Amino acid sequence: MKLEEILIPKVQEAVKNLYGIEITAEQVQFQKTRAEFEGDITLVVFPFVKAARKAPAMVAQEVGEALCGGLVEKFNAVQGFLNLSIAQSYWVEQLQEIAQNESFGQLKRDTKGEEKPLMMVEYSSPNTNKPLHLGHVRNNLLGYSIAKIQEANGWNVVKTNIVNDRGIHICKSMLAWQKFGNGETPENSGKKGDHLIGDYYVRFDVEYKAQIKELMAQGMDEETAKKEAPLIKEAQAMLVKWEKNDPEVRALWQKMNEWVYAGFDETYKQMGVGFDKIYYESDTYLVGKGEVERGLAKGDFYRREDGSVWADLAQNGLDEKLLLRADGTSVYMTQDIGTAKLRFEDYPIDKMVYVVGNEQEYHFKVLSILLDRLGFPFGKELVHFSYGMVELPNGKMKSREGTVVDADDLMAQMISDAKEISKDKVNTLPDITEEEANEIARVVGLGALKYFILKVDPRKNMLFNPEESIDFNGNTGPFIQYTYARIQSVLRKADTPASDLSPLASNLSPKELALVQRLVDYPAAVRQAGDEFSPAVIANYAYALACDFNSFYHDHSILNEADANKRALRLVLAQTVAKVIKSAMALLGIEVPNRM
């Protein structure tokens, strides 16, 4: 039972006996004791001071005296705050309970006998004209971690992806391959399919800019040249053919998409993320077009003279939004309307979460308004988890110019760096094989990447620094992983499994006590991370726990402790810390090695 749950009835009883007043459980407020005061938990007495008709300091003192004894070892009163020091026997009991609870940190949601509520989390959302890049890495890691954290908070979670597999950008890659590809394929080029197609997206931009420059040299202004360049006109014509199901265009599109999907699958597997359901824009945009046409017939939208369809959002304090182009082709908003409708038909979704960068905040504000206007009850309930961009020392990424940090290259480099940095440590491990050394490098390299990205408040822009991320000291993934591996080494050397050891010592040193209290805080960190949709809460909890353990380990012997009960306690403590570190890191999608 949580400490607050034990103390609340004791406080209610003390206040009733002292002042003859009944207080509710909600009036009993606790907070963590501030570092400058002695105590483990602080009772705020202000909610019942008025009824007691005494000064706050006097009420705190009297309630403290009434509570003292048994669970409450001692207390100190500071104005209207009562700082309580809890008996060490309670903390030892907590350690034993945590050690025996294999699902510690997994929170249960009160559903009153009904099924757990369902949350759908959308992330990734790649375009099939280019490979995944650093921005996608942050998106995928955030989305996957949020899904795991919400599962730990008692939700059924469906991880979903919407693949943007149609549109003018897709036609640009297709057209460039058609014109300049000379039959190049992933098989005959040795390139991953998504990389191959990305190269042709860049090639289109190069050729397009050359045509613009040539037209401008002939006296045309830049804006007109951009519209009149032959390549862009051909791409637009190809999009119209695609939407009219032209067999030749569709066959080319399907072939090139299959190359890209195979490449994406490799990247997702290496990254350690996955999906329960994948939607494709090519399947959802017609549903969206149908909804737009329905809204047009109802008078929710209007058609301009050129044939394009728009939504007037003036009543919502916004401008007008294009829904269908003059040539009848759809836009992203059309697709998202259709995707939302299909998802809510497929699943009994209680909460829909879109993990999409903050540059799309306006888009999702408009999507919510349009879905509500179309009569969908879920329109107002959509959650846009808006996160900041990953910034680089040399500026923003531009995929059409080929100046991106490729996700595959980044992961490969992180693994290579981990292997180089840790080779001196790994080579000292007994009986280490090359296969195991490579696996350790993979786990550490990817752990460094994931942790560095996830430890930052997701709503902030961040600067990715590979060298800093892979440091074995400081707030990094490898530091936490090394702490876990160190504990596993201790446990392997113990002659008795920690789980079989009892009784435990009841006199905890300050650092042992701090470590137990940190373990007790884990469920609260999981709940906070879920409420705030913030993997950073878990990352920083794991780092604090690792720091506490290393501080304890520096000052206390475990295997050489002469007192059997103390040795037993420290082994259980070490094993439990390792269990919680592994659990916390798993919520971030990070593996932990048994040795490093």
C-alpha cells in the first residue's frame, strides 16, 4: 500500500481526536519533503487550520505529536508544513514487495469490470519518395515510447502508421526514375529501395532547378518559371493520371512503392519499432474526398469558380483551407479526414493521438474543426502530440536537396562508434565472442541514440550530438546500461540468488534508504510520463536511479559484507534496481546488456 494511503486515515483520526472535526481524504494533502528539511513526506495542514482555530505551526506540531510512533518515527513542523520521517521497517517492507512484484510500475486503470480503454497512437508517417531521416528517428522513438508508456498506464494501445504513398512528391520520384533511371533497381544497384527512390527525388529537384534557371535566362520571372517548367507540368499530369487509375502509371507506382516498403521494414527493424496497423493514403484519400463532397452538399464547404473546394474557417478565427484542388486532386487534409473516419470504423478508439512535429499544429487544429463540422463525435477529442524539431549544427535538413541525416547511416555510425569506444572494456570480458561484441555494440549504440533523443522535453527543439550521446559518463544511455551490466556482474558472482535471501536487515544507511525511496517513486514517474505524454520523465528517472545506485555502490560493499542480513538486503536492493532500470529503459524502447 502506498504511504499516502496508509497515512490519510491516521491524519483523519488525529484531526478528529484533536479538534473534533471530520476531514475528507481530499483535504489530506502530501508533498515530497524539501531537500533542506529532514523528513520523507510532508503533510500540508492549511486545509484544516481554519476549522481547528489555531495557528498553522501549532496545528502542525499537535498533529505531528498525534501521529508519532509506529510508522512515523519522528517529525518536525515548519509553519503549516509537517515533515514526517517514516520508520525504516516500512521502507524494507516496500523493498521486499517491489522485489517480489514482477509487474512493478505497471499501473492498473479502474474500468469497473469493462475492457481497458483503447488509445491509438499514430507515428512515423513516411513519404514513399525518400528514406527515413533524423527527424523521422525522433518521431518514431517518441511514438513508440509513448505507446509503451500508455500501455504501462493501463491503456490498450494500437500503434499505427499512415504511409503517404501518393501525391505530387511521389510523382516527382517516379518521373525522374522514368526519365533518368535506365532500369536501375535495388537488386542491380545494391541500394536499399527507399534510398534508391530518394536519389531520384533529389535528381528531380536538380533537373527542375536547371529548367527554371533556363526559363529565367529567356526572360521569364521566377514564379512563372516554376509553374511553366516542363518537369513540374509532367509531374502534375502524372498525378492526374494516377488518380484516374491509369494502368501504366499505377504499375510503375506499385513497383517503386514495393522497393520503398522493403527498405522501410529494414529501418524499422533496426530501430526497434513497429506497428499494429498500417494505413495507406492511397486507400484513405477517396474516403476523404467522399466526406468533402458530402460536406459540400450540406453547405459546410464551398466551391470556387476554378472548381477547387474550400472550407471557410472565419467563425473559428482562422482563414480558408483548401480541401480539393481545381483539377479534383486531394490534399493532405482530405487524406487525414478519410483516415480518421476509417480508423474509428476499425477500432473503438477512446483517444486518438497524432505524434507529429510542431510545424503541423495548424493542420491538426483545422482537422479537428473539420471532423467536428462533418459530424464526427471524435473530432474535438483528437490529441496532437506536438514535438520540437531535431536541429543540426549545419542547419535544417532538406530532403529534396539530399542534405539529410539518413536514419540508416546514423544508426550504423552510432553502432560503429559504440564498438570503437567500448572495445577496450568489451575485450576484457572473459570468453567474449565477436558475435557477442557486435551485439553489445548494437545495443549500446542504439541505446545511446534513443536515450539522447528521448531524455529531452519532447516539446522542445533539440540539437543532436552523437559524441555526447555515447559518453559512458553523465546523463546518457550507455551510463545507465553500464550500471545495469555492473549489477548483473555482481549478481552472477553471488553464491545465493538474491530472490532466495531472507531475512533482510532493517537498519538502512542513508544511501540505501535513498535508493529504496527512489524505487518506490517509479510508479509515480510512470503515471506522470503517461499524463504528460513525456518519455523524458522516464529517461530522467532512470538516470537518477542509476546515479543513486552508483553512489551506494561506491560506499558500500555487497559481496564482501560480513553481516549476512545486510548482504542479503544489498543483493535484493541491487537486483531490484536492475529490474526497475530494465523496465524503465524498455518503456523507452532501449535494451540493456547483461555485460559490457
